[in-house]
Amino acid sequence: MKYLALVYYDEKIMERLSQQEWDVLNRECTECVARLTANGHYITGSPLLPTSSATTVRVRDNRVAITDGPFAETKEQLAGFYMLEARDLNEAIALAGKIPPARYGSVEVRPARELLAEGNQAGGNAG
């Protein structure tokens, strides 16, 4: 089953890391991806640029409205994601616990669902 591991951290804290600390963390992340890939758990993923580069898009009354920045103000910001393959939620949680930025913030683990042309349960609560 596919699980999305959303990585969150406080960008202000991360900005205080030295270049050496940042490089060490990024090497740990690439090593984590290599291990996940070697064990058949990594599907895809990517770090994200800071929220200052984000744009939020809304459609209301058939009109597109854009706003600079993320949708909501939060203590932790979405920093990246890992799409994982795991046999169940317990294995996905164990894998997410090895994602290096988890020690700076959090990793939300959420099962992914298949999008069907018809027959999806309302609200996406299929599972």
C-alpha cells in the first residue's frame, strides 16, 4: 500500500542551522532515500522550497484567486514529502521514523487512495 510521509518543520529553526549542519542533514536525507530505495519502499519524493515561494490557488464561483504564501499560518511548515510503499500503517510509521528531518519537526503519515473515474467514496474515506 502507498503512504505519503509529509515532512514538516519550523523554517525559522532551520534557517539558524549552519551550512555544515544543513549539508549533514541533506546527506542524511539522500542516504535515507538510498536505503528506502534499496529495500523497495521509496516511490518518489522531493524537498520543497520555503513557504515564501508558495502560492495558494482557490476557485470560487468559477473564478481563480491566488494568494502569496501557504494557505494557513502554522508553527511548522511543509518542507517535503516521501511517497512510500509499505505493507501496513505500522511499517509506514517505522519507515517515517527514520526520515532525518523528523528530529526537527514531524512527519505526517497518511495512506494514499486510488482515484477512480467512478465509485469513489464521498469525502475520500475509502480504505
